[in-house]
Amino acid sequence: MIEIVLHEKAELRGYTLVEGFPGAGLVGPMAASYMIEKLSMKNIGHIESDLFPPIAAVHDGLPMHTARIYADAKNKLVVVLSEFTIPQHVIYQLAAELLSFVRKAGISRIVSIGGMPSQKPSDAAYIIASQPSMTKEAAKQGLKPVNEGVIAGVSALLITGAKEFDIPTMDLLVEVNPLIMDPKYAEVAISGLSKLLGIKIDTAELESEAREVEARVRDMVKKAKETHEHYGKSSDEAGPPSYA
């Protein structure tokens, strides 16, 4: 079971949802966390599930859910991020729940941020859109269309699922070396996002802050994996396997 829990009533009609789950280069959570900080976004909810690793993030001495939802009324933004890699067997359910949330809340657009593995990453931002008109508009802003390729994970299911409901959806992709976590990737992503959404986000402090985010997310991913392995072994010893 996966549930999106709002801590308070929020009017999100007409907002843009930005998805920043971990992937190649950790571009999503690095960019999303920096945006949340610089735009002083408010934590309005979280995502919980008995399919998630049983871990909590601790920031500034306070325990927090590892999959959180933030909102910014001024720029009409909702940001969803996770500090652990989404387990493979949860992806379909999570994408379906997010789409349901988007439709019920009246959110008008979805943008997923991710990385494209490359041996020699460039400073270009790429776009895959659910509608040709969106691709053309993004190209005017300097983003390059991806004409052939494959996308995977929650973002792939969001863009295909949202298309069926005529919800404009985009994947904003940045070339990354998957073996190197570079704040430059997040800077390229935020620059592209700023052009798409027409908002200004100062990236002057991004390098130092993104490195902190990268280290934190990397540590969370490691702990989530270790916790999964530990509980998996315990379950094997106790009886039929289960994942908590």
C-alpha cells in the first residue's frame, strides 16, 4: 500500500509538480533539494508505504519522512523528492498514486528531473514531452529534444500515464557520468527548469549545497540497501520472505 499524506489542506489547482527521485547522477534529489531551500518551500506532506525501507531522515536534529512533498504558493510549484532509491517492485504503484494525486488536486503539469548516462557529459539540458507543442516551446528556450531512446522508472510511467489523461508532462534530462556525482548536473537541470517554468533560482551557492545533498542522499541510499538486506535475512530466518 502506498499513500500520499498531506499535513494540511492545500489548494494546488494549476500548480506544476516537479518530481526529483534518485536516478543516474542523483540529479533529481540534488536539484529538488536546492529548489526547496532557495524558494523557501513548505513541507506539506509525505509519501508512506509498508513497501518502503523502514528508515527516517534526520535533518537539523529532527526526524523526517524520506519521501516528502513541498509547495511554493508564489511560483505554484509542488516538489516531490525521495532520499532513497525507489524499489523496483514499488515503481508501478507509486507512479499510479502520484497520477491519482495530480488528477484529484487539479495539478496542471508534471516535470520529472533525471540524468542520462554519458561518457562525456555536456552542459546541455534535454527534453522529452508528452505533447509536440511542448517540445517546440522547450526548444525555443534552448532545450534539446530527445528523438530516440529509452526512459525508465517512475518518470517513464508518469509521462506515459499522464498522456492518457491529457496532462502535459515533461522529462528534463541532463547528461551525467553515473560514476561521478557532480553539482554541475543539478545546475544544468535547474537552469533548464527555470527556462521551462519562467522562474528565477539563484545557483550561486549550488555547488557547496549540492555536495551536501549528494553526500546525504548517497548515505541514505546505502542505509536503505543495508536495511533491506538485513530485514530480508531476518524474514528468511523467520519464515516466508516479506519486505517491510
